[in-house]
Amino acid sequence: MKLLEGKVAIVTGGSRGIGEAIVRRFHAHGAKVAFTYARSADKANAIVAELGENVKAFQSDAADFAQSEQLIKDVLEGFGQIDVVVNNAGITRDNLMLRMAETQWDEVIHTNLKSVFNLTKHVMRTMMKARSGSIINMSSVVGDFGNAGQANYAASKAGIFGFTKSIAKEVGSRGIRCNAIAPGFIATEMTEVLDDKTKQGFLDAIPMRRLGNATEVADACVFLASDMSSYVNGQTISVCGALNT
């Protein structure tokens, strides 16, 4: 059963990690998917070549207001509608507060939080006209319980929680839903470079005693993008193996 047949979705940061898994899962469930990438053009083009004409890649900076506006226009021109937006683009610039540079703070807030505002702002008129839409914001369990050396990242992800609830209350009456997903420790390219001691520390903290995988996060996105979640609005789903429980 294809849960997203007939829907058009945008996924920011969709060329690797969790974003790539979302693109692939959405495509498998019948959606037409537009995804953005920053620098990995070869990887993005390879995904498009593999999945076919119903998937398009756009080099676009979600943290840039004007580029986000143009992205919405381009997707509407190419696919004719937008039913789902997954605000997934994100970065880390970890450092202890005493050592954190202003640029490290600004880059993370700009990419992780302002990008969510940008895409939501520019897609809102389209969704309101259709009186339908699902906005999915990628947060993190770190936004709830914090993490030493990640004050910038935690602040950006905590901001997504409040943003999500506010948008759900603003436009719920127009048939638009806005929800968040808070992944825990997920096996991606970022976690592969960690040393064994650090990985074991993560595993010891997770009741399920394993890292999650990107497809498990993508499956939660499929649920929120589909009509199965038609009465789920303003909520956060933690995909964390009971880490944040």
C-alpha cells in the first residue's frame, strides 16, 4: 500500500543521512519528491538518476530567505502542487560555551531554525489555498534535554518545538498540520566517525541498546505526511529508543 500516492513533497537536506532516507521512503510510497542539497551535487544527481523522473534535486540553501522562496516557485512549476514540506536541513558546530565563537552560534541557528521559518513562510500561501498540507520539522531529543558542548544546536532544536506548536494553532483551521520529529542517536555518516568509547557511551544511555537507523526516522515522516495522521497536529514524535523517556 502506497500511503503518499498523489502527493508532492519537499525535503530539505535530502542528499544524505536522514534526509536521503526520507526521500527514498517517500518515493517508495508513491510521492513525487523535490529535495535540496548544498554542495553534494554528484550524490544528489545519483539519487535522481536512480529513482527516476518523479524525484528532482535543487541546489538551494534553506537558510536563505530568497532561495527558499524561489524553491517553492520552482517546485510548483515542476510538479503543480506541494502537499508536504519536511524541514530537515541542519548542521552542528559543537563547542563549549566558553570557546564557542559567534559564527558557530549564528551558523547553527541560521541553518537549523531560520530555514524552518523560511520554507514554512513561503509554502503557507499555497497550502492555505489548498486548505491542506503537512509540515514536518526535524528537531532532536537534544532540544529537550540539552547536551554539553551543543548549546547552539540544542537551542535551535528547542526552538523548533515552540515554532511547530505555534504554526499548528495558527493554521490548523485551514486544514494544515505542523508536527515535529525528535530523533535520538541515529546511525549516519556523522556517527560513523565517532570512536568506540563514545559510541558505547551512547549505547549505554539508550534502553533499546542500539542506535536507530535513518529509515526508522523516515517511516515516522511517512506517517505524518500521510492521511493516517490527519488528526495529529502540533505534536512531537520522538524516535529515540526510549532515550528521552
